[in-house]
Amino acid sequence: MFRSLIYLITILTVASCDPKPIGNQEVLKKEIESRKIKRVSKIDIVEAAMKVGDSISIEAKKTLVAKLSQAIASGGIKSSFDEWASAIPSLDSLSKAYHAEIKRVGLASQNQADSLELEILQAYKFALSNKIEIQPNLQEVSDEVLLYTKPMLFETNVCRECHGSISVNHLPENHEGIKSLILDDTTANNTLNKFHGMWSIRLSKKEIIKGL
């Protein structure tokens, strides 16, 4: 009887030590990985942030060009006015995917820029006036946020539809609608590859490090 009791206790002890699956193992594994301390250098963070900023700016530009091209094809220049006014909110899904804040800061709409963005915008203008090539830039805003900026140029035929020569690329009556959206005469008679503003993209440093 005593031996049987010892045998029963042994079986129960072994059974209680048998690990049981806890929830979704894949989710648990990802959570553990996300909590691990990563040792990364500042150079690693800068390089990764520049790549993410490049990807966002390219995708954002493609999204806007596609929306405007479709609007112009279906209803002409005038139908693209409303589309352009609502263009930036259409980038919300891109912002959420990258945990980023995406803005366009134009030379003609500087009132929408903060002090740091204005400083960078002026630096781009100064570089151009001195025939210095302008490139994407990365600034550390705080311990949590990085600011990626990239010059915007009139690079496509869609740009010329609204911002090219009034007499050649679009009608004067259309120019009044364009001007009402973008505020001043820098909206017209622009040539291809002319600088007209920048992408301003705020990135989460935490999300950048998680991606390394």
C-alpha cells in the first residue's frame, strides 16, 4: 500500500511538471523578441531611418500622382482640385503602416511648417542658390522622434498639368483654381525639376530600432 502511494505521488508530480501550451506561441515569441534589449549604434539607426524615409516618400509620391492622374484623366484639371485638397489625408494608411507623420511643406505654404521645418526649407533654398546639390536629410527631434526631409521637385507630366506654363500646359481659368489652393504665383510657370518644397516625415525611433 505504501509503495502504491509513492508510485501515485510520483506520477502526479511528473504530470504536474509536463508543460502545457500557453496561448498563441507565435504571438508570445514575437512579444519576447520585441522586449529584448538591442544593441545598435547611432549609425545603424540613421541608416535605417534614411531607408524608411526614402521608402515612405517614394510610396507617398506614387499615391498622390496616381490619384491626380486618375482625376485629370476622368474630368480634366478642374476635377483634380478637390482631389488635391484631400490628397494628404489619403496617406493615412501609409502613416499607420510606418508609425509616421507625413507632411508636404511647400514654398508656397510655409505657414503649415514648424520652426525646424522652416529652417531646413531655408537651408535647401540656400544650397540651391549656391549651386549645391540638395539631398534627403535626417534630424533628431527628441529621444523618441526623428525627422526625415526630402526635397520635392516638379518631376512628372502631372506636375506640369497644374504648375507648368499657363499658356502651354493649362488654361488661365484653371490657374485661378490652382492658385486658390496653393496661395501664390509660385504655382505656375515652373519648369521640370524645379524645387518647390519638401517631404517632412516624422519617424518613431523605437519603431526604427525594432526593425533592425
